[in-house]
Amino acid sequence: MNIRVRYFARLREKLATDQEQLALPVGAGDVAALCRHLAARGGVWAEELGGERPLMAAINEELKPLAASLSDGDEVALFPPVTGG
Amino acid sequence: MNIRVRYFARLREKLATDQEQLALPVGAGDVAALCRHLAARGGVWAEELGGERPLMAAINEELKPLAASLSDGDEVALFPPVTGG
Amino acid sequence: MQAIAICEDELPPVAVWHAGACVTFEGRVRDEQGRVVALEIEHYPGMTEREIGRIADQAAERWPLSMVLVAHRVGRVEVDQLIVRVQVAAQHRREAFEACAFIMDYLKTRAPFWKKEISVDGAASWVEAKQGDRDAAARWTPADGH
Amino acid sequence: MQAIAICEDELPPVAVWHAGACVTFEGRVRDEQGRVVALEIEHYPGMTEREIGRIADQAAERWPLSMVLVAHRVGRVEVDQLIVRVQVAAQHRREAFEACAFIMDYLKTRAPFWKKEISVDGAASWVEAKQGDRDAAARWTPADGH
């Protein structure tokens, strides 16, 4: 299952990347599982995505809870709580 | 005790007057007593000021309850509930 | 800063402000399904300005505001023209929203204006005060826990 | 009528509207006691417009509205410049006030914008989300009885 992951704001800066393509095992689960997968890289990945810091997620440009399931071709965005307005 | 009484909106039209000077006995009481005094004229005065229709009052350009006391030289305004804004 | 304008002609333009947040309310003459062509607005010169000043002062006591402007038409106002503008600036949005709504609710129930509707056939009738406006103003009194 | 503008430059002028009531919220960059000279606002192009559209749709489902306009700056915004405008028109003032406050509360907690403060010495730091904004948004959810 292929997904694109995008990072914004503090995450984009800390992870030093704004997006990447990932190939995950089929049925790899939900956004939280994706975060665990990424946090396993260690370093800033563990710091930012290991569950210590508040995180929001969108799937295909729509806000979703971390328990939302992923499908092949999804664009997942991970970002800190929004601060517009 | 001399007071000026002003009428606005529907009252001004129905009573066919916008203001008058009145000489009342000293200690003539409150706005409600003034209304009874005026309503005793009968006709439209009784209809408008006899207690059947909602009424607001101001003394010296400040909203007051009908139980507010009058003093010599006061300007009393009587009018229907306001509808601005 | 507080300013009150009672206008026989068009309302002045919206003011420039300097703060974090600004909420502006504007009301226009509605045609009421084509029935109404204009309003005639009577007021109590002198008291009108003083009462609106008291309402603005009360708002400034309840919330930290940096600007309150109230402008209101009197005389004949045609359908679709502005009747009233209340513009409130504050550091934070909640204060600006609440103060602006408070001023409108009090203006509707305390400022000495009376509207007369002029209909298509030239007939004129005084607008009756609405219970909804009295209820809206009552929600700001301490008895309601606000 | 619904329109959303994500602006790299100044916000468009306030729109002409035709209804009984209009409430406009505007927010400016505060200097935070002289500490801040500008904001840099990042967003998620595509999602930003869609999410604001969903927020405006939710407002239009809750209240009968005749117009919703949302304009928001992105990129560098200097102190005292406008960041955001939400303009809502409706037949009655209560609906316009509530819908405008609702849209602002949801915009603050759901639209994908992130602010970075640029200080006098050139240092940049991401603004942290505020619990007060989450509380403000939560008051519109059914669990709170609203």
C-alpha cells in the first residue's frame, strides 16, 4: 500500500522534509500506526511523532482522528495543532 | 411643582401634542401618578396612558421605571417601547 | 475611544482601528417581502446620544475595549440602506463579539428610537417592540448568571 | 453565497451585502508589547480552502445565512495588518453574530494555518495552539447543549 505523507509547520522544519512516499504493508492500519512506524526511525522522528507532542492529521485534505484507517493512494498530512485566524 | 412632559412616536401622534408644561401639586408623586393624572382627561389620554398599553418613561433624558419620583423642573418623556437598531 | 453619530444622511464609513480584533454589526432596512419601501425613524434628540453613551460605557466596564463606535440613522431611510453600525475593537475576539452583541441588544431595548414602516401604498405604521429583543437584552443581566 | 479567499497580499475590501443584518470579524497582527514585528503564516494549499468551505457549510446548516465570506492571509503579514476577515449576512442579527463567532472558533481550531512570530531581533518561533481556542470551539458541540 502506497501513501504520500506530508509534514507542515514545526514538523516540516524539525523533520527537515515536507513530504515523502511510503510503501506500507497492506492493512498497515491507522494514522497512529503510521506515526509509530515513523517514530521507529528514532531521533527527531521519535521526538515529534512518538506521542509526546500534540498532533493533528488529515487524510486526503480532511481532518481525521489518529484512529482513522489508511487506504492505498491516500495523502496523509501530519501537523501540530493549527493556529490560524 | 412644574414639569415639562414630552411625547414621542405613537403617543405624540395619538395625543396630537409633542410636549406641554404642567403644574402639579407639590409631592405629586411618581411617573405612574402623572400618567393617572393625564389619563383622567379621558379619550385618547385614557386609552394611551390608562395602563392598557406598554409605556416607557425617561426623566431628564434618562430611562426610569414608572415608580420613579418627580421633582420640580423635571423633563419627563413618555413613549411606547423603543424599536431602534 | 468612544464615538456616537446620529445621522440624518448616510452613515459615515467604517473606522480604522488598531487592536487584535474588531467586530462590526450593520443593519439594513428590510423590504419585508416587498411590503415596505422605507422607514421613518423618530428619536429623542439629546437623550439618544446620552443613552447610547451610557450603553457604550456599560460595555467598556464589562469588557476591555479599545474602541466603540455607534452610528444610527434618523428620519427617512430607504429599503436596503444601512440603519445602524456598531463597531467594537478589543485585543481578543470574544470580548469584541460579546460587547458588540451587548450594545446591539441594549440599543434595541433602551435607546429612544421609534421606527415607522412606510408601505408601497404610502400607508405608515409604527413598528411594535419585539419580545425577542427584550429576551436578548435580558440575557446580559446578572439574574441570568451572565 | 459563499466565498473563500486565501491571500498572499492584502485582503479584498469588505463585500456589499443585502439582508437585514451583517456581522464582520477582522483580526490584525498584534505587536505583543513590541516583541513581534510580523507573522509568517504557513498553510496547506487545497485543504485550507476545502476545510474553510466545510466550516462555512456547517454554519449555513445551523443558521439561515444569506452570505458567508472568509478571507485569510498567508505568507508574511506585518504588525497591524489584517490577518483574517469573516463576514456573515442574515435576516436577523442573532444568526449573523452566532454564525460569525462559530466560523471564527472553528477556523482557529480546524483550518490548516500555522503562525510563526518574527521578533524584532529576527528570531522566529511557532505560535502554540491555545486551550482557550479549543474551549471556544467546544461550546458549539452538541455535548455542551448548544
